[in-house]
Amino acid sequence: MADPKGFLNTRERELRTPRPIPIRLRDYKEVYEDQELAVVEKQAGRCMDCGVPFCHMACPLGNLIPEWNDLAWKGNWHAASERLHATNNFPEFTGRLCPAPCEAGCVLAINQPAVTIKNVEQTIADHAFDEGWVVPQIPNQLTGYSVAVVGSGPAGLAAAQQLTRAGHTVAVFERADAIGGLMRYGIPEFKMEKAVLDRRIEQMRAEGTRFYTDTTIGVDVTGEDLQERFDALVLATGATVPRDLPIPGRELGGIYQAVDYLTRSTKYVLDGVTEGWVSAEGKDVIVIGGGDTGADCLGTALRQGAKSVTSLEIMPRPADERTARDPWPTFPMIFRVASAHQEGGERVYSTSTAEFVDEDGDGQVTHLRLNEVAFVDGALTVVEDTERLIPAQLVLLAMGFTGVEKQGPVEQLGLEVDGRGRIVRDGEWATSVPGVFVAGDAGRGQSLIVWAIAEGRSAAAAADSYLRGRTAVGEEPRGRTELPAPVLPQEVAFRP
């Protein structure tokens, strides 16, 4: 499997080179430059013939990592692309946005730096697009069944693509003005340029998937309408209810949910939309929450010209290395540095926000009142005499999400939601309503993009089996671009 001595001869883990900070802070282009194929081939050669590839276990998609590492090392990029796409519909997304739990499970990572699996994955996918190998896969015949997919994030897109390729007529409904879910506006351009998303959507359009934007299910089209006009539904609406911070002063201006801020910023960058745009220029910005979304806010605020950016996290600073609580091959809770953290800003841990303060009396936040916190006997406790004020003219809440929106299709279809805000489903991705399936964060809770794609694929197989008593989802492609475009048995026209 790959170079038998690769991990011995090539011990250095070589990642993509980030563009210089002073340059990239002046634009919104992707941070990392492409690697030469020869470099990636050498890095892929570090993949061991480890016998039991724990990267398979660590990857929710079960990606055939050793296989496409071996093919990349040999320079057989076309075959590597085929193996990569066999389990992952959108490797160009995961290669940019996934935190790579596969690398945490890499056997080489026991005592050496892990194989650069994520970099190899992205290179294979991007090279396949560059060479024209990523083509529409059109079914030879249609089943006559129709499926509605609600939500166009990674889970919805994966389900839609699998079902379309199985021969069903698939319509994807998105309430935003463009397809992609959070990948469209919630992910900054410097993490994934939207051209990467658009080229995959064009492939799906050519395969026969229908997309309808500016359509809110529950308002423009009811859940009952979908049940009447489609043979099955896949709900991939995400967990979109943000966690709030109900403390004194929350009503002040200048406090925004992180996704709202990122959405408005990305719309401004892409289309120059100024309505609702929030700029951090010249402001002291506080980001409450230390995860990936918080890092996205940090990078965006720095590009907008913020005076300062401080990221607050209520938990203690993680350890630099694995601890006994995070043994290999689990995904470790360690201190991580995103590209945005390298660009500037301050990270403060073990800190709780007690109050939003308006010292000027004009209804706008000017400061945050903070306290240090510590865990005492397992309970989070405020440390005495640690209260302080810090300046803040813009506060961004990046504390995650609490679950699905209950209004709309959940309420109209009579679906049950559990105590964690997730749509209740069984082991076959099915809700209590026949023909209605759930994929991604809507059923799992807030999670990773790789889990969303995996669940979209699984929910598609379940819906296919429900319709036909068996499933063809996951079989080898039955059609290529040389086949004529399918004539759909019905045009789904739901334009309000």
C-alpha cells in the first residue's frame, strides 16, 4: 500500500502553504495555495501498509483512504478520483472544510505526524475537475418516483445526488436565494471559494436534479403539499436555531448571531449587497465561542479592518498534545490553530460573560463585563475578584446551535423533536411519518460536514428502498455524459 518505505524516508509532514498574512488579509481568496502534484504524491507515499487502517473507522464516510493514497503516490490520479468518489460525493468540500478525524486515526500518528490525508483528498478532487474527469452521471432510465429534498446543505445535496443517480426525479428546495446551505453564505470565501460549490451544483443540474431557491417550506409550500406531490421526502434542514446568551444587556444593538454576521458579510463580498451588512472596521470585536464558526468570524472581522478581535471561550485552554482522556485513535480535544488565528486577535479561555454594557446610553453595546471561571468538583464556578470590563462595539455569538426550527415542515408534518432539538428518527433514517426521512444536523444535531454527507447518502438509500423495496443507491454509475439528458416524467414547478 503506497511506498513500502515512504513513512520511513519521508518523515516530514508537508502541508499546503498559506499565502502571506499581509496579502491575504486584503482579499477573500482562499488562504492556502495549491501543492505541486509531485509533493502530494510524495506525501501520499507516507501512507503505511498498516494492516488495519483505522482511518476507515475514524471517517464517517468510510473513505477508502489507503487505496487512493496508493493510487496518488503512483500518479494514477484518474483512478484515485474514482476511488475517492466511490464513498464521498463532495471531496472538494471535505478536503477544505472537514477537521479530518481520519488523520487523528492514522496509524502513523501513533508516533509520527499523520499522513496529510485531507490535503491529498482535496488535490485529487481539484485535479479531477481540472482534467474534466468529474462528469454528470445520468441514469439509463427513470423509476417514475419523485423525491423532495428540503435543504441544500451537504446532507441535502448528497441525498439528492444519490437519489437522482438512482433514477428518481428529485427536487431540492432552499429558502435562501442560492443553493448550498451554510456552505453558500455561512462559510467565508477565504475558506472555500464559491466557485468550488458552483461547479458541483452544475454537475448535479446536468444529472437531472432540480433546484428551487427562495422557497420556504412551511410558508411558500406546505409540508402537506410536498406529501401530496412527491412519493418521498428527505428533510435536511440542518440545526439552525442558534444558542443565545440571555444575560443583562442582550437587547443592545451591536450584538449578532455569528451565522447572521457571516451571511451578511459573504453576501457583501460576493454580490456587494449592503442591506443588513455589518462591518467590523475600526471596532473592538468580541467573538463569544472558540469553535470553527468563531474562527470564521475572526478572519472576517480582520479582513474588514477591525481595531481588535478577542475570542472568548468558557472552557479551559485545551492541551497541546493528546491526554489519557483522548487516546489514539479517537479525535483528540487539543489546542488547534486555524489560519484565522494566525492572522491576529487574542484568545481568552476560562472566561464567562456576565453583562453587555452600554456606557454611552445610546442603546449600543460598548463593553462586556467578564468573570474568570473554573471547574470546582466538576461544577463551573465564578472565580472571586476577577470581574473586569473590556471594550466591545461589535459582539458575535458563536456558541453553536440548539436544534431544528419547529415551525414549518416539522410542525406541519407532525414530526417529533427530542430534548436536544433533533427530529426523531429510527435506525433506517425514517420518521414516524411514512415516506419522510431525515439526514444531517436535523436528525443528528450540530456536527461535521463529513457526517452530513454520510447521512445524506444513507438517508437516500433508505428512501430508495422505501420506494422500490430495494436500493440501487451506491451502485456503480450506470450512465455518463454521452447519454442524452433524461426527460423527466413531471416538471416540479413550485415557484411562489
